[in-house]
Amino acid sequence: MNDPSGIPPGQRPFTGGGEGVPGAGHGGDTTGPPGSGTRPRWRLHVGLFAGTIASTFFVGYLMSADIWQAAGYSASIMGILLVHEMGHFVMCLRDRVPATLPYFIPVPLPPFGTMGAVIRMRGLLQSRRSIFDIGAAGPLAGLALAIPVTYVGLKLSQIVLPGDASLEGTIRLGDSILFWLLTRAALGPIGPEADVLLHPVALAGWAGLFVTGLNLLPIGQLDGGHILYALLGRRARWVGMVFLGVMIVLTIFYRRGWWLMTMLLLIFMRREHPPVADMRPLDRRRVLLGILMMIIFLVTFVPGLMW
């Protein structure tokens, strides 16, 4: 797939939930949502949200030189980010975990116009069930919107042949299994010599699927790390170290574009999970959902970002 921006995607990981384009996270903070016993910074939240709308619109316009396509890109990527964040936020409200409203991160530069969003938690989590529900809610909510956004965007995309002038200055994006399936569903069989020039809405969908896979890496403070911790307890750290080793090998021998992400993952592996009052194992329903989350990771992860 080709990204018309022509600039390699940048990203940063979640630290326990939240979405970014990518990146987001949880961590200690002194602010929180209404009812949490702390005061939200309304002006900061609203200002960052408005700034990220502006920055994503600007980048969408740089890609397309069309106001409506830029608006579609901005609405799509902001919608995916917001839905993902609110998945975490609603679960925090339900479990009475103090958490902030999302902090969006505007970056008025291609390829995405944002580095995602962050919500922050503080205090003692009630149980492994709570940590599982908060960690899983964001990726599930974001994926539920990213799939139709991707499909619609692909319907608006163009099938082009090698040498087409529209391919000049583009880069080739890697496919996840799910993105490949959605491409075939939206556009039908594509000849071996043909390629797809992504509409800005499709790029927003690609980013949404990409960060879903990225955040479900079972490492440290990523959503996948929280889910694995809820499933396995402190044994999850050893599994995370194995996956981190795989990422290091992937970076050295396969895609050197992963080096920044791998460095960030090394930092996140150093952070311990927040304390949990109730360490009882998960129930059968959550264990099955945890397995489903790992399957979602496998079908949304992109080993090769671009070439």
C-alpha cells in the first residue's frame, strides 16, 4: 500500500492504554475525571484536542490538496483515537479508578499530524479483573471503528499500475493480515503488478489498525502488557522479555525502522505494573477474551512498516 504523504510513519507506544498514531499511555498524575476526587484541566484538554484537529486537518490537506479529503482524514483519525481513549476512560469510571480525560498530542507534520493521545491513572487498582477490563476496552473500541473506516477509505482508494505518475514520492506501507483482508473485501482481487494508492481516510484506518497491533504487544505498560499481566500475574514479565527479544531481532535483521520503537519498549519494560489489591485469577470469560486479544494482535501487527 502506498502512503501519498511520502514520509515514513512515526509512532510511540501506549503505556497501559490509550491510543496513539501513534501512542498513548497511563501513568501517575494529579488530575482526573469528574468524580475522581481530582480536578480535570479542562482548558488544557480542550486546547490539545482542538490543536490536534487542526494539525491532522493540515496534514490531510498536505496529502490531498483537497479540503473535504483533509476533513475526512482528520475526522477519521481523531474518531479512532477518541473512541479508543474513551474505552479506557469509561472502564476507569466504572471501576472508580482516578484517571484524566485524554491528552491529545498535536504534531503538525506528516505522516499523521499527531502522536496520539494519553490518559493517566493513579492510585491502587482494585483487581486483576479491573486491569484487564481497562487494558482491553481501548483496543476493542478503537478497532470497532478502525475496521469500517479502513473499508470505506479503501473503497475511495485507487488501484494503480507501476510507473503511474501518482506513485511518485510515495512510500510503500506494510500490510497486516487484517488490512490485507479488508483490501480484498473492498477492492476485490488485485493483480500482481498493481498497487493501491491510499485515500487519506484509508491511511487513517491503516494507522488505527497499526496502533491496535502495536499497543497489544504483550510488553510492559502497553495494553497488551496489562492484559498479559492480568492473565498471568508477575509471570507476564518473562513473556514480555521474550517478545522484547523478538522485537530486537526484528529490528536488527528485518526492519531497522523499528529501532526507535524498540528503544521505547526497553524503557517501558523497566516500569512495574501498578499495584493491585486483589490478585485472584481471571474468570473463564475474561481468559477467553484475553486469547481473542492475542489473536487480534496477530492479525493487526505489521512486521514491516514501510519500504
